[in-house]
Amino acid sequence: MLEDLERWNTPDHIGKLRKALIIFHSPVDQVVDIGEAAAIYQAARHPKSFISLDNADHLLSQAADSEYVANMLVAWSSRYL
């Protein structure tokens, strides 16, 4: 799995996806640095969206955070599905 992540998580690969992309990330995430999300966003082509999750943790353990992500994802994806 780690080899696949290293192989496919590159700016070139992300830029070639040719799919709508939404990124959710919290600036206080202790597992994955916000810089990783920023790099993915920068590499992606439009249409793309970035939604900051304020004080959410990596696993969205607070119900309000996971509900917010679910609602935003439904609204955003309805344009592309």
C-alpha cells in the first residue's frame, strides 16, 4: 500500500486525473499536515474545491464535523453525478 501511495500520489498523476476533485482538510489535523492537502489542490485541475474543516480531527470524531462533511459532499457532488 505504501508503495502505491508513493507511486500515485504525485503532482503529475493528480494533474492528469481529469475529474472533479473536492478536498476536505483541517488545519489542526495531527495526522496529515495541511501542506499535503494544499499540494494536492495546487496540482489538481479544475473543477476543484477545497473545504477547510476548522477544528476537526483527522477521523471526524465529532458528529457535527462528519455531518458537515456529508452535507457538503452531497451538495458538491450533485453537480458532477
